[in-house]
Amino acid sequence: MFDLPLLAPAALLACAAACFLNPGRRPRLVLPLAEAAAFATLAIAITSAVVLAVMGPGAGSHLGGDGIGLSVRLDAVSATMFLLVTFIGWIVVRYASRYLDGEDRQGAFTGWLCLTLAAVLLLVTAGTLALLVAAWIATSLFLHRLLLFYAQRPGARRAARKKFITARVGDAALIAAATLLAAAYGTGDVGRILGAARAGEGGGLAVAAAGLLALAALLKSAQFPTHGWLTEVMEAPTPVSALLHAGVINAGGFLLIRFADVLLLAPGVLAVLVAIGGFTALFGGLVMLTQPAVKTSLAWSTTAQMGFMILECGLALFPLALLHIVAHSLYKAHAFLASGGAVEAVAAIRRPGPVAVPRAGAVLRAFLLAFALFVLVGLGFGLAHKSPQALALGTILIFGVAYMLAQGLADAAPRALTWRTAAYALATSVSYFTLQAVAMRLTAGVLPPTPAPGPLEWALIVLALLSFGLVAVLQAMFPTWAHHPAAAGLRVHLANGLYANAAFDRLIGGWSTRHVA
């Protein structure tokens, strides 16, 4: 029964073969076959979740050798990702069949899409290091073909080239990490490695492997300063953007969550994740506010969200990081697939800008009310027993709630807006604590508990709270100061991402339009 997940990528591989035999426009019977295969993978994922609930976590048979061949691991982490990827994949395949209707290479596009989904499914269910590394690399290579669907466009070639270079460095880091893990624990079986790491085994090789795993994850998740490719891959079809931003980009976070027990052996590596992830989240969030294009703004939002997820992993809040992946993926898939409708909606608005601009007094009231709400709701969910890291994360969430409340508490805000934002704030707080409890319960025994913070962790927590609090205040008052003459220069610099991407372009010669195969 634990081999059941292998049927999902097998169905997609068979469908991809049929697509490549019919690579042209409106391939006969291929598109219905692709939709059926995608739906079948979702059904297999649901059945696998039932198997997990009935039989508990386990691993499938090792095909090709113990610890080095083809084997899947079914637990709360892999089952969650399995369900998420198959659900989003089914929606993207259905959307793509209509979005690309009439394109000359529609069949080939569908084939590469199926191959990418198959590779991601093998990645999230991999039970051996060999399969995980192979699926990781395959995912990147297949996605590269999708990014170059319109290879005649210079922007598409430039972004794909940057992604290709960054991905190869990440691949090398993961291969080195897998080699060190196999040497440290004497096996390539992921389950055995995690069990030994939880017992404190591994030594210096495991610590070095943790650093390489973090490097691979940072590169895969487009963290500063190698984030530029993610914000430039807008020349690809919208289904590719949805699959990338709601699925493939999460591979870095999944890698950290999967090897959480190994990462806990290296507190210094976790501190680096907090610093880089936190800065990327703040940086991406501010730049996002200055972007005029819908899809570009969404891309910067993904950069910020991935940074926040890396921050969660650095704080050892791995169950919450997994919850973040699920929530962000569902939201971002919908956002990209509905981006065309968003443009029409914005164009229909007669009065641009916010309904009500909050002043300093409204922002202060919003923050006080948000914190009171956080404490009152949190007490009902055992707030006193939460780890300091979880409380810090909840406080950062409350900063976002305060930003929402500030709009409703503005002097010019209609009464209906005030009541609506208050209701949304309450719903957000209750949902956060409820989903947190569910995530902790589902991953108990699979993901390690959050350790008590040391002096370095406390310093990083305080720094994160101060930084996110300051940015939240700036965001709440953004409509007021953004158009002030004194802020004009800052707005221009933020709109250009503080020119970090331009520096990366110069470093790798990214303005070249040469096609990378």
C-alpha cells in the first residue's frame, strides 16, 4: 500500500509520452487524457492520505537497492505536499488546456507540464536521498522548458538563463549535502537518517550537510540576493506562473522541513536562515507595494512569502512552515490564474487608491486593538504554553492584522468598512490559532518540537519583531507618505528592487539573450 503514490507520477509520465507524440495545436484526445491523468493523481493522493490515516507512516519497497533506489515515504509531511501538488496540478492542467487553445505547440507544452508535475510528486514523496536528488534536478530542468515556451522573447531567455545558473549551484549543494548525509549515517534511506539525527547522531558531517541543505533551499526559494529570476519570469504562460509560484518554488521550504531533524543539529545554520529569510520577507514586501503590474507584484509577494517561510524554518517552527506552504500555494495559484480578471476589476474602479487613508492616531489604535485581540483569542488556545518562537510569529501576524484594522479605523472610513475589518481581524486571529493547533497535531512525532531559544535566537527574535513592526507601521501609513516629495526617491529605489537584481545581472552577464538548452 505504501507504493501507491508511485502510480501518480507514472500516470503523468504516460500522459507526457502521448503529448510528445502529438506536440502540435489542439492535439486530438491528448488534452482530455491530460486532465484525466491529473485528476487520477489527485484521487491517488486522497487514497494515500486514507492509507496513512489507517496504517500510520511508513515507507514503500526499495526498488533498485536498499536506501539508494526508488522508494517513497508516506507521512504527514509527504501526504500534505502530495495532496497539495496534485490538487493544484489538476487545476493548472485544466486551465492550461483552455488558456493555450490554438497555440502551435500546445501538445508539447502539456507534455512538459506533466513531466514537471511528475518530478515534483517524486520529490515530495521521495524515501531515499538518490530519488530526492534526481527529482529535485528533474523538476528544475523540466520547468526550464516551460519557462522557454516563448523562446523568441529576450526577456524569457534572460530570466530562464538566470534561473538555470542559480538552479545548477543549488543542485551542486544538494548533491554534496546528500553525499555527506550518506557518509554520516551510513545509509541513503531518509527515514533512517531522520531517526538517527533526532537521536543526536551525525557529528560534524551532519552539521556541514545542514549548511548545504540550507544553501540549496535558499537558492531554490529565490532568497535575496538571487531572487531576481523569480520576478522576471513573466514572459512564460500564466499556467507556468501559477505552477511555479504555487508549487515548484516551495521545494526549498519542503527540503528544510523534510530534514528538520538534521537542521536542529546546526543552530548557526538556523540563525542564518532567520537572518536571510527575514530580510527577504521585509525587502520583498516593500518592493511589492511599488509595482504597477499585477503579475510582477504577485511575484514580489512570492519572494516575500518564501522569505517568511524560511524565517519560520530558521525559528524551528517547521509545522507552521508546512502550514504556510499550503496556505500560500492555494492563495497564489488562485491569484495568478485570476490575474486577468484582477486587471479588469482595477480598470473598472473610478476612484483609484484606498477608500480611507489612516493617520497616525488610527494606526496606533489599530495596533493596540490588534494586540488586545491577539491576547484574548490566544488565551483560549493555550497562549501561555506556546514557545517563544511561536509567540513571536503570532505577533508578526498581528502586525498584519493591525494594518488591516488601520484601514477600517481611519477617520474617513465608512462604518461598514470599520465593522468589516474588525470581523476579518477576529476571524484571522481565530483561524491562525486553530490552524496552528491542527498543524501541530498532524505533524506530532514526524517533525521535531521547537527547542528553547538560546541567546542568539532571542536576539534574532527581538530583531525580527522590531523590523516587522516598523515595516507594518510604514505599510499602514503608506498611502500618506508614499507620495510625499521626500519619499519620491525611496519609492524609485524600491521599485527597482534596490538594484540588487541589476548587480546580479552584471555578475553573470544576465543581459545576454543567448538561449540556454
